[in-house]
Amino acid sequence: MFKLFQKIKPFIASYLLVVGLILFAAPAGAEDLDKMTITISPPLVKNKLNPGESWASTLKVVNNNIKPITVYVEAVDFRGEEGKVEFLPDVASSTDGQISPVWLSEWISLPREPIVIPPQQSKEVPYAIKVPANALPGGHYAAILIGTQPPKHQFEGSGLAISSKVTSLLLITVTGDTDESAVIREFSTTQSVYQEPKAKFKVKLENTGNVHILPQGEIRVINALGKEKGKLLINPDAQFGNVLPHSTRSWELTWQGDDSPLEMGRYQAALTIGFGDKAHQTLNHVLYFWVLNFRLIFGVLGVIVFIIILIIILIKLYIKRAIIKTQQEIQALGGAVPTYQQSEEVIDLKKSTAPIYSSSRDKGSKKIWILFLVVLLFLLLSWILFF
């Protein structure tokens, strides 16, 4: 039995080696494929062209892997909303074979053959744009997609799925009757009253023209004394942040002021946005908000009320002691106390042996002490709830 095992041992080892290669070599290859990366530059191209004009350029594609790769190139139109790119389906069939005066992807000429890029090297991918003579003035937008898979459009609704591809966006303006215009659709804060000097702003801009714009601006925060307490920049990037025609874009910004009790009050937020290449335009909007530290307010009010009640109680005690002292002095004088006459009756102070304070005065003192305890309870609750 042992000799038989010695004879088949090499075959068992070979079998296990083959199985191991099958099980572990394939996943390694798939993992390498998933980790393959390519980069493209420039990622954004802007240009102005006249109807009937041609223009050519190149894109640099870099293979960052240790193996050669084969890439494929295609052009797809896109539109933007809220700063996001939505790729559109092929529209060639909608123009009956004619060059569309609208869709930029039909004006672009690209290499049809796959391109092989050696490892750790780059290649220049040429492309050309031929603007038709009847092209509509304004903005036209397309993307050049480069990936390791042949062009295959997979649509989800009106969008295009382009996983594992790199993109260079083309923003082309056709000269003519162009319109650069925009409106502020929203400028707001998340709250009208804040308990600390920290406010969140939302700005929403709509491009109502027919060309893309690159808006840039600021929000200046000014306190009740007219002193500037902060400045927030809107869309500071000089290259990206474009707003396409008939689309909107939003920005959310947070202002943080000085954490000081003196920073309470009414604040003004002044928004200024500028845009336009042909003629620079400016949009302005102002809003107001409050910074109220309720903890501090309730604490100060509680202390003030406490001091007022304490003063009232001390005054009452002082008056009570003064009256008691006067009563004792009168009793000590005996019959020497002068009397006064009202009508025909004579009041003899010697016969008055009852204390001057009546039961109603005692009840008033009790009410004062009850009010004093209520104020103390209010202060205690304020401290627990707000501190």
C-alpha cells in the first residue's frame, strides 16, 4: 500500500498544482483588470468657433499600468444639471443622415481603429471639429469617452452608462446671436434664528441664456454695527463650475463667526455673483438672519428678575423693621403720645396694644416669599435646560 502511494504521489502533486493555478490565477487576472487605470488630459476644453469653421486638437491618454492596453474612442452629447453631467443617447438617426445644427457629437471626427498604448506610456489621440454652416449660435456640448471596451451604449432612461471610461468634456460656443443671462433662483439660510454665530447658506443660479457661463461671487456677512464678520467665496475654481444653458446649479456654504456673547444680533448676508465673457454682469441679493444665544438671554433675564425680587424683599423688610421700631418707641412713651381728632371722636393711642401689622400684611409677606421661591425655581430650570 505504501509503495502504491509512492508511485501515485507525483500525479497527486501535479493535479493539486493545476487546480491551484486554475482557482487562483484567474481571479488574479480579473483583479488586475479591475485595477487598470488610465488618465486623460485636458479633462475640459473650451473654444469659440464660427459657423463653417474647422478646428483640430489632441488628447493625451496615459497608461498607468504595467501591461499594454487597448482603448477605444467615441463622442457623446451631454447636458448638465446641478453640476452633474448627463450623457445623452446617439441622435444621428434623428437627423436623417444630415449633419445636425445642434448636436456637437456629429461634428467631431475621431479615430475609428482601437489604439494600443504601451505600459507606463502615453499616446496623443487626435480629434477634429467641423462646425456646419447652419449651426445654431450658442453653446454646444459633447464628451470624448476613452475606455478599454468597444463603444456600446447602455441606456438607463435618457442617460448613458459609461462605467470604466475616462472623459474629456468639450464646451464649444458657436458665434452669432448669443445670450449671456442668468437669475438667482434661491438665496436662503436653513434657519432664520441661530443660537450661535454659525449660518448655512444655499445659493441656486439658473442660466437663462443660450451659452454656458462661469459664475463667481461671494457672500459678505455683516453684523448690526455694519462690521464685516466673514466672506464666503462662490465657485472659486477658475476652470470648472460652469452652468450650461437652461440648467441650474446650487452651492451650499457655511459661515462660522466668532464664538463670543457679544456676537448676538441681526446679521446681513449680501450675495454678489458675476458672470459673462461678452459683457460682465452682476447679480445681487440680500437677506437677514438673527444670532440669539438663548442660554445667555435666559440666564441674564433670570438674574435681573432675581435681583429685582431681592430688592423688593429687602425694601419690605426694611419698612417692616422701621414700623416695628416706631411702634416700640410709641409704646415706650405711654400717655405722652399726641392724639389727633377726626370729627367728634378722639383716638387714644395708649389703648392700642395690638401690633400695627395685621394678618393681611403677614399674607403679603408670604406671597413675596412664594414669588422669591418661584424665581429661584425658574433660575434652576433655566440652568438645567440651557446650560
